[in-house]
Amino acid sequence: MEKLRQLFSNPELRKRLLFTLMMLVIYRLGVHVSVPGVNAEALAKNLGKAGDLLNVVDLFSGGAFKKFSVFALGITPYITASIVLQLMGAVVPTLENLQKKEGEAGRQKINQWTRYLTVGLAFIQGFGIASLAQSLGPDVVINPGLGFKFLCAFTLSTGTLFVMWIGEQITDRGVGNGISLLIFAGIVAGLPKALETIGTMFLASLKGAGNVAPPGVFLLLLASMSVVLLAVVLVENAYRNIPIHYARRVDSSRMASQRSSYLPLKVNTAGVMPVIFASSVIFFPATIAQFTRWEWLSKASSYISPQSHFWTYTPIFVGVVIFFAFFYTSIVFNPDETADNMKRSGGYIPGIRPGKETSVYMDSILSKLTFAGAVYLALVSIVPLVITNSMPGLNFYFGGTSLLIVVGVAMDTVAQFESYQVMRRYDGFLEKGRIRGGRLARSGAKTS
């Protein structure tokens, strides 16, 4: 309660927090608004029998897809557009220059192109979803035809743009990363129903129901969830500190002094983005097959299904996660640029020459950390699948991907809360004109 009181005692943080909560409430209300001309109940019955593809899409949309809401596509088209432009940035010189050389103006231009591509992808996906809804039977779509398809595509595209706008507003005027918080809110919204279902199944197992797993299985499930949660928290807080020394300088008393510090490199620099990207890419063939009804593509995509072909899905998924982990890390951290900045400021790593050798040294360490982080992401994502395949009939509601997203977003948001609190304390220190003592200094050092 003291922490909550401190949060709301900070005027700026209180304003940002209330704005974030208001935007999340608007988003969750929109999830329950169905597309016109569709019988949502009949559609839910048909989609409830669907497999992995629609479950993943429904996860990222916060349950809106199976309700055929105006937010049914969620933020998935925006994520897909971001993946496409980031991949193109590695091969198209124009995009590469915008990403690396033109700074903030280049990023704004790329964001604008991402929005345009999001509109196109959302309209195409909306048209495909409308065709899928019509194919499920006359009780699902009231007035089928080309007019319904265009209406549905326009409605879903508008919903996606509104969700994207909400995410950007949360990032600019709220607390945390807006896109990640929307996915976080969608996952957490299903927690009460999932806990109720698991509790009902556990009580049924205690009564000896034949079609339910024994009580020991549920205890094993709880233990595995706790271990995975602990591993996620530990790895997300793990750093590799590289010592950095700065050249000796003569201060005002003509004494030579040498400053030392550390460059912290996260074990999992890419965060949860490789898992989100991999989940989107690996189900892309199934998406096309679902909308086009191409049998050969449907048969090929079935070989990367975690339920029916677990042993072929696992190596493909692990490979894609490792690829995106290295790819995303190369975007967020540039060893050459860091080495140049270090050299200009007079810093060096003990035993390593400044410049090119420093860049190679950091790149070597970062590659090892990225590989370890990618393997960790893949293992955490696969553990729930191992449990569900070894224990038929048990549904692991909050699996590795969901857990990674929830824990990662929660920790990032808490870190922003802490940064705002530290800023507030320093403002108070400057206004009053006196030093409050060691407690502030220790809290500031801990945060930094």
C-alpha cells in the first residue's frame, strides 16, 4: 500500500497511469463489439474447434478473434508490418540508411511506412477472415456476399488502426510500451476464466472423474509453472558486466584520477520480441491455407503444428527464435557504434585495444549471450507443449509465450515506475536545495 501511495503521490506519474488505465479499458470494451452482420455465438462455436493458428491469433488479440470483434485482428498486422520492414532494412540500402544514419527523422519515416503497410495487411486479412466466416455456414453470416466481405475488411482494418493508435498513445502519454501492454492486457483478461477451469478440473480429479487427469498431474503442473516463472525472472534480470576504464585525468587539485564503470549487457537483449515474431511467422503458411483453402499448403503447414507434429515443429520453432533473437539484437545494439563512442570519451576495456578490437570483443560476448538468451526463450516456450503432449487432455492455458510476455512487460513497466519515482525525488532535492542523505543516493545508484 505504501508503494501504491507513492505512485499516486507523483502528479506526473499519476496522470500517466490513469491515462494508461483509461486506454486499456477502452480497448477491452471494444473487444466485446462484434462486426455487423455476423452471428457471434454461431461463429464462436465453429472457431472453438479450430487449431493452433486461431488460438495464437486469439491470444494476441485478447480473445477478440473468436468473438469476431471489431478488434479481431488486434495488433497482429502491425507486428507483421514491423517484421517485414525490419527484414527489408537488412537488404534495402534506402531503409538501412533511414534506420542507421538519419536518426529520429529516419525512424519517423519508417514508422509512417509501417502504418501504411499495416493498413494494407489488415484489409487483406480482414477480407480473408470474412471469406472464412462465410464458409462456416449460413447461420454465421446473415447477408453473405461481396458487400459483406468489403464491409468486414473495412471494419477490421479500422479496428486495427484504432488499436495501433491506442498503443502509440500509451507509449507517448502513458506508462510502458503501448503495443506490449495491449497484448499483456489481452492475456491477463483471460486469467480468471482459466483459473476457474483449472480449479473445476482439479476438483473433478479429486472426486475421481475418469476423464480428468489425476491430482498429482495438477501439482506437477503448478510446480513446472513456478519453476518456469522463476527462471524467466532470473534470466530477465541477468547481465554480463564488461569493465570499462577511462584515461587518467588531472583534476583541480592536480591529482591524476582514473574512473571505472561497467557496460551491462543483458543475457536476453531481444526480450520477448523473437517469440512474438516467431509465432507470427511460423503460422503464416497456416494463415494462407486457412483463407485460401489450398490443400497442398494446408498439408504442408500441418507439419509445423505443435499438436499433430511436435517433433518437426520444435526444431523449426527453435531455429526461427534463434534467428530473430540475433536479428533483433543487431537492431537494438551496435558494437561498432558503442566502441566508437567509448573511444571518443577516452574509455577502454582492460587488455583490449580501443576501436575495432573493442568492437570485435563486444560482438563476441554479445553473440554468446544472444545464443544463450535465444535457447532460453525457445525452452520456456516449448515446456508447456511438452507437458500437453505428455499428458493428453490437459490444456496448459498460460504457456511459455504468454508467460514471457506477461513477465517481461510487467518488469519493464515496473522499471518505468521506478525511473519516474527517482526523477521525482531528484526534483524535490533540487527545489529544496539540500541533500537528504544516503537513502536517496543509494536508491539512485541502485536504479542506475
